[in-house]
Amino acid sequence: MAIDPYAPCPCGSGKKLKFCCTDLAADIEKVMGMLEGEQPHAALKHVEHLLQKQPHRASLLDLKTSLELGLHEFEAAGKTLKTFLAEHPQSASAHAQAAILAASNNSAAEAVTNLQNAIELLEDDMPQRVLEAIGAVGQALLYAGELVAARAHLLLYAGIGPVEDNLAIKLLLRMNLQANLPLLLRDYLPLADCPDDAPWSDQYQQAVTLSNRGSYRRAEAILSKLRSDIGPEPAIVVSLALLRGWLADTPQLVAGLHEYAALDIPFEDATLAEALAQLLDADVKDPQLETVQLTYPINDEDALSEVLSRDKRIEDYEIPTPPKEQEDSPPPRSTHLLLDRELPSTGANITRPEIPNVVAFLSVYGKRTDREARLEVTADQDEGFEQVKTLLHEIAGNSLDELAETEVLAEKSISNEVLSWRWRLPNDTPPADRRRLIAEQRHEAILDRWTTAGCGALGGKTPLEATDDSSLRVALAASVLIVEQAAVDPKELPLFAELRQKLHLPEHEQIDPSQFDLENVPLVRVPYLDLSKLADKTLEFFLQRLAMMGADLAVLMVAQELAGREELDPEIDLKTAFQQLIRLEPIPQQALAWIEKARTWSQSRNESEAPWALLELQLAIESVDGPRVKSVLEDLSNNHLSEPGVSETMYELLYSAGLITPPNAAAPPQGAPHLEEAFETVPSRQESALWTPGDAAPSSDGDGQGEKSAIWTP
């Protein structure tokens, strides 16, 4: 491997290799060759040999540290770094290596400090080690749960790193697409614009310039002094809070956001800042609901097994055992669900009061040499808790002894818990009925149950009680915004308008998109943008950004606007819009309608319809629609099988769904895979239950009586 003499010298001096450590160029090239040949230990020995002759050379100490870090010899790397920093305290590379070591040891806060030490020693050029440290610190912050700081560092790396290096982008995408990550935490929060007439604009702009280089600590020091000298100017307060967040000082970030929300700023901006603060504030704790485990000694194992298998309020259900528990003790003999009532014979025309609720999870343990047989019951200590104990005694009778032990397993927010429920719907419940029932339950949960639950952000008051306290108006609006951000269906927007009206809060007004830079518009505001005012190309780029952020509701609405336009710029590629519409549309029939439009669009461009046929196959499998699966497979086999990737994707879909058995597990077969077998094993929609991600899959025999129950916790 030839070393570029004009590349930055590895010693971190900022000079080119040709004008710095020229005498080491051949040895560095040799080390790089060993690494390319996968000989890191040999490379390390060679560097150690060189250091015997020149023990103080920065290039060699840097190389040795990198090799030891690469070999996960962290203790040795720490010793080398101690020498490196003592000999070259002004070396940005040495401090960057210290940041990488701290990140490798999961010491995120120490890594941030060391990285700032390195960045503050830079002049114009950025040594490779400092760039590597930015990425390593961003990753460490992500794993430590410091999401605001992680996003800032990963975006910094993506902005200044090599074009071909997409590691930071991959990590950001992985973070954005986590289903449980609140939408408010997916936004990148830029520093505020400085007022044009501010006499302190030069100092403020200096802080912005430093922050753009990643020198967050120096920028924070400038704004901290400005805050002390000028007072609580909104731009200074919020930008200072963000810089402290980027330095992984979450308590200071939260305090600054709370302060900013209390200033004389637009109500929507205050609400947004307060909502983010509530999500990040570790001191905000809602009233808690305990999840407990009740232990009952078993008097008669056979009698208990018989009643559990016979009673219709008990269902067999596989409850995963944590790996740690598997190591410590044998798994339970059987696990079950306890329902508050018998499962109706059919779900057709079922009403919400008739739907059984899962009120507890049961685990039966047999007798062991060191412990008697026992029944462990896991349940929430809510208003139905006494019913759980009553049902157990009613069902188990004398096969159980008296309650022997109660252990608190976990605590969870009552305010959050009222927004979820555990139903056991009959397997034949029509999909349309399921959607209607869920919409009704969600409406009640939000408008009636959530508004009457105590909220930590409101000082323990319920949202309804907070409507009478003007000092809690912004906090109340922020709490509502946190609930709203979880919406995934545009049809829910009227529900939130009703909620705001009930709580005497201003409703969202339609926003002129010209008021925002679409690169930085808050994701929670996108559903209220007047999308009709955006040009086709702007919508296309906007959709790409939203998809990368995992903002499903916004993606759905923007894709609907773009794909639904009658007159469209012929250069617009609608592929992403159609893919997102098909993926996100909650009603299968509407998703199928989008597939047909996508087919028509592909035909107009003389492009293959195979991608849409494959999506239709996936949708048909998920909807358990046997006739449609058969029809789509025939279409794919007859018209698209020779196209690249089609047969492999068909195979993966069918195999993942358990509809075919591979002839061998080594690789997917070429050509159409056992299509007749798939035709015969997929039941029609009328014969089986519909399941969604999060449900337990119904049995594949179509009778709905398999071992796993279709339970859904929204």
C-alpha cells in the first residue's frame, strides 16, 4: 500500500506527511501493509520495535494506541495513551485517542470531555483520529441513551466525514426507525437564529461557528457568559440548553428547555420545548402502577392442571423466560393467560364490553428437591387486581394453598398505562370490526381515561384538573402533544382536536409551509402543513427526509398528497411514495388500491410491475388472504420470475410466513419455490384470524385453535 506523502501525518501535527514525519513513511507503509494482510499483532510488534529507538515519537505512539484499541487491549492502550499525553499534551490525536478509549469502555461522559479537548486543539485541518473519535463518541452516546448528544455527534461526523463512510447515517437511521422512540426525539434541533438587531450578534455568531466545527464546549462558554450578561434572551437560552445537551449534560438541557418554554415566545414554540423537556426530565415522575408477582403453593398438581385445561377463562400461552432466569432455574411446566371472562364463540358483531381482557399471566412450576410446586401469577395492581385473586380461587379451588408471597416486579406510569389495553379477541373477528373496536377504545382511553389520570409533569394533577391552573397551560399543552405524536393514522387528527377542545387548549391551525425551512420543520407539525402549497419536487425531497426520520404519520400524509395529484411533474419518481403508502396504510383494501395505482404508474413508464406484485404478496400473506396469495403467485410466476431478485424475494416471503418448507436450508432455490404447497397451506381470509405485528400468530391450520392466542396490546 503506497502512502500518500500529502496525506495528514498520523502524529496529528496538522502538517502533511511529506513535511513532518518523512523518515517514518516507509515504516508506516509497512505497518499498513501488515494490517491489510490481517496481521495486526505483527504490526504492533513492528511499532513497538520502532518505539524502542524513538520512544517519544507522536506518530508511533498514535499507531501503537490504535493497534491496541483495534485488538481490544484496552489496558495496554491506556498505558500507551498515558505516555502519549505526557509527551504531547497539545496533540489533538492523543486526546482523540483518549476519547476513543473512553468510548470503548462505555464511559460516554469522559469520552465527550476528551473529544472536546481534542477539537479545541485543532486549527484548520482535522486529523483522522479526531474524525474517528467523533464517530466513536457518537456511537457511545447512542448506546448510553444520550440521544440528543448522540444525534449531534453523528450528524457532525456525517457532515465532515468521507462521502463513502455511511456508518453515522446508518446509526442515525437505526435510531430514527426504533418504534418506541418518541417523534420529538427524532428531530435534529439546530441552534436558534440570532435576532437581526441584537447588539450581541457577533458573539452569538462566534458561538454558532464554533458549534458547527464541533467545539461545543467553547460555544457553550460564550453563550453562558452572554446569558449572564444579557439575561434570558430566548435565542440565547434555548441555544445554550442545546449545546449543553450536545455535551451530554441532560439535566442542564432540560432546565434550559423549561426556562425557554416559560419565556415570552410563541405558544407553539413553548409547547414544543416543554414537551421535549418532559420527555427528557428524569425528575418528572407520574403516579406509578405496580406490576406484582403472586406466589401460591400448589396442593395438587394434577388437579390444578386439569382445571387450567378445562376452564374457558384460561388459555395456554407461551410466555418467554428471560435468559437469566433460564440459567438460574428450570423453566415453568406450563404458562397461561387468565381472562376476566370466557371467550365468545364468535367475534362477528362483538361489542367492547363483551371482549375478554387478559388480567394476569400464569406460570406453573413443578416440585423440585429444593422447592415445592408453585403457581406464579403476574398482574398489575390496578382496579381489577382483586378480581384476579377472586378468579384464581374460583378456578383453582383447593388445588392451591393460600398466597405465600407478593413481590413487586416493576413500576410503570399510570398516565401511560391507561392508553394501552390487553384484549383477547375471537379469532374470527372481522378486520373491519377490529379496526372499529380499536378506534372506539382509543377514543375512550384518550378522552376519558388519560384526562383523569395523574400526570407528573402537571404536579400530580390530572389534565382535566390542570385546565383550571393558568400556570400549567404550557405544560398541559406539552403533555397533550406527547400523546398526539404517537398517532399513525390521519383519521385520528379529529380525536386530538376534540381532546384539545375538552382541555380548553387552542387547536392546531393549518400552517403555511413558507413559514418554515422544511429541512428543520418539527416533525410533529408536518400533519398541519398546507401541503397543497408545496411544489412537486419539494414534496418529493420532503418525503425522503421524513421517511429517513421514521415519521410515519407525516410520511403517510405527504405521500398521499404527492401520489394523489392529478397533474404531476413527469420527472417525479413516485416509487418511494407508493412504497410508503402501501407500507403504512392501516386498511388492507386501501393499501391494495394504492398497489393498483402503483401498477398503473409503472405501466406508464414502461417499468416492471414486479415490485408491486411482491408487495401485494406480502400484504396478502399478512392479511391471511389465501386466494389473493395464490393469484399473486401465479402472476409472479407467469410474468416476472425471470427478473432479478423476484424468485428469491418470493421464497423469503413464503418461507418467513411458514408457508413452505425449504428442500435444504443452505440457500433459496432458483426459480419458483414449491408454489403448489403454498397455495394449499394459506387459508382464506374468511377461515382464519387477521393478525398484525405485535399479535401472536394464529395457527396455520386455519381453525384458529392453535397453541398461541391472538392477543393484541395496542
